[in-house]
Amino acid sequence: MSTTTTAVPEKLWSGGKSPFKVEYGKLMMWYFLMSDAFTFGAFLIAYGTTRFATNGWPNPNEVFKSYPFAGENSHAPLVFVSIMTFILIISSVTMVLAVQAGQQMNKNKVVINLILTILGGAAFLSCQAWEWTHLFHEGAWWGRNPFMNADGTQSTTGFTNFFFTITGFHGFHVFSGVIINIVMLIMTLTDKFEKRGHYLMIEKAGLYWHFVDLVWVFVFTCFYLI
Amino acid sequence: MEHTAVAEHHGGGTKEVIKVTIILSVLTVIELALGFAMMGMEQGSSLKLAIKGTIVILMLAKAFYIVGYFMHLKHEVKNLIMTIVVPLLLFVWFITAFLFEGNSFKHLKNTYDPYKKELSTKKAEKKEETKEIKTEEKKKAVE
């Protein structure tokens, strides 16, 4: 790609062609995702600032240590969240496959991969719903923090406030991503894209879905690992 | 016309997807292994900080593979790559400035508000007491 751009540098911006070589909607999706990245970035930086400004902080391994169908005193940190992470990665992979199938105009493959992606998104949302419910029953919510700091001192509500706000905002993104994918599936099944002659809409939905996966990489690291 | 040109410039294909999937999984497994290794360590020890730094680097590597290959940015025109990536460099300054600021605020508070510092070093009450309060609150909420 770079060879063609360096070979004709003046011609690229001289009009008559698309200098970015992507269609309008895709470029706008990129710009939207950039603004969304700044929103999430602002949230996570606010979390980091508060954490740096506070004496003591809860140990994530003491907070996120349970999983469904386990007893009250189960101690399995990182296990459940790693499952959630892999679910999201795999659903991202099936989304790529759907996009590629769309480029090959292979309707059946698009449908199968979209369904798998939607299932992955729904599975992730279910995991998150379980985790929120579990934490709520432990007494955690906005403005309430039952967990002690790692050094045994009383902790502030900063931890739970940021956790529920940021994972909630991410979960809302996953939810809207699932809705978008369902719309894409309906449009594929009703042959909308076949009539248009291209599956470019799937690529835009794919960009959004990958972005959701990308944000989870950061949220997962910031809240569960570090 | 434009659409056919767009559809043509994709690299890699299924092989690339499989490769990137494996890389992402391996990076995640390494992250988790480091997370497990960190558990027994003392709070704030330098080894723990080093591991946390490593995890952040692995996180950035994962972000690179997702954006570059899954979101296809690596195969786009250089102009587009620059349009997306250069503004994001602002984050380098944001993170540095805000974390520095937060740390400074903590030190100022601890120096000039000793009462608050004393409060924050007090050990928390026993868990059972807080649990009782919680159940009382819950009962109230139910009523």
C-alpha cells in the first residue's frame, strides 16, 4: 500500500479520487470510534488519577474471586473474568470472518458468523450480569464499598463507583453492538446487501464490534489485573 | 466504482486471522499467568510494579493486533493510519499528567491534612459488623 502512496504523492490530494481509499461511512465510523476512545480514555484516566490520589486500594483478587454455581466462600480469582475475555476475543474473530465472507459475497458464511458473534456478545453480557448481581449481593454498588483495602484499612467508594461506571459503559457498548449485529443479520437474511451488491455495512458494524473488544482489553487490565 | 476498489485492498485472509487469534490468546494467557504470579507478592514491591508494567506493555501489544489486523487499519492507506493514530498520541500526555497530578494530590493531602491521613491508616472494622449493617440496610430497602 505504501509504495503506491509514495509513488504518486501529489496526485493523492489533487481531487478526483478518495485520498483515504475508504468509503465515507467507514471513515466516519473511524472518527466516531476515535471520539469514543477519548471518552473511555477519560474514564480510565479519571480512575487512574483517583487511584493514585488515594491511600490504599482494594486488591482485585480479593474482590473478583467468585464464579457461577460456586459456594459462598469460593476463592478463584481471575478465573471468571478470563472466560469473559476469551468469549469476547472469539466473538471478535467470528466478526472478522463475517466481514471476510461479506467481501467474498458469501451470504451463508456471513449469516453463520454473524449468529456466532451475536451469541458471543450475549454470552459476555450474561457473564457481566451475573458478576454485577453477585457484587450487588455482596453489598457493592455506586456509593457503597464493602471491600477493604489491600492493607486492611477502610476503603473509599472510588473503587466501586469507577468499576460500575466503566464496566457499565462498556457493557452498554456490547449491548448496542449486539443490537447492531442483529440488525445486520436481519438485513443479510432479507438480501438487502445482495441487492446493493456489497456487504460494506458489515464492515462498519465489524469496526464497532472490534472496538468493543479493544476497550475490554483495557478495562480488563485496569480493573482485574493491575 | 469506489466500492470495487475498496473491496480489493484486503490483505492476509483467513490465515492472518488465525495467526492473530493465536497471538491474542497467547498474550492473554501470559497476562493471566503474570496476574496469578502477582497474587502472593507484597503490596507495592518493585517486582510487583515491574510485572504490572509488563502487563501494560502486553495490553498495548494486544491493542495493536486488534486495531491493526481485526480492524484492518494496518492494510489501509498511510494517510488514514496517521489520521487515526496521531490524535491518540495525546493520551501519552493525558496519562502522564493526570497520574502525576493524582500522586501529587495524595502527598499534599497526607502532608497538610494529618487527621485524614490518620483516618486512612486506621484498620477497617471487622467484616461481620459491616455485614450486619448491610443486612439492616437491605431490610430497610426492602421495607
